[in-house]
Amino acid sequence: MRANTKFSQDIVPLSDLKINPGKVVNQLDEDHRPVLLTRRGRGVAVVQSLEDYETETEEKEFLRGVVEGIMDLEEGREIDLSSVKSRLGLD
């Protein structure tokens, strides 16, 4: 489970990242919270661990598929299982 963002800890100036990138990477691995990188006080990028990025991407793809499936059902675009098997040559 992902922890909530803590702005007091999760905002890192680019200059700090240049000085100690290992600290930011360790924070990402330990806390599983994305880090906001800033330049001159403005946000410029968000960094997160690869594991968290992959998990989020998979979850988004899954949810997108569920929403598309629900929309297909609501709009009458559905096929019964025997028709699907027939189309795929799985009779």
C-alpha cells in the first residue's frame, strides 16, 4: 500500500538531487512515495521507484479495460461465449 505524500519530505530541489542522488533513490525505495523535483521553487518533475511505476501502469491498464468493458455492455456491444469460441476457432 502506498503512503500518502508528505510535502515536507517529498519535495527535493534539483540541486539537492545533484549533490546526493542516492538519498533520493533510497527514499523512493523505503517510503514508496513519489518525489517532486523543483527548480527555483517550481515543480519540474516527479520521480518514483520503478516498481511503483510498473504497478501503477498495470493498475491503470486494468482499470481502463474494466471501464471499456462496462461501456461495451451498456452500449450493447457484447458477444456470448460460444460466439467468441467460434470466432477464435476453439469449437
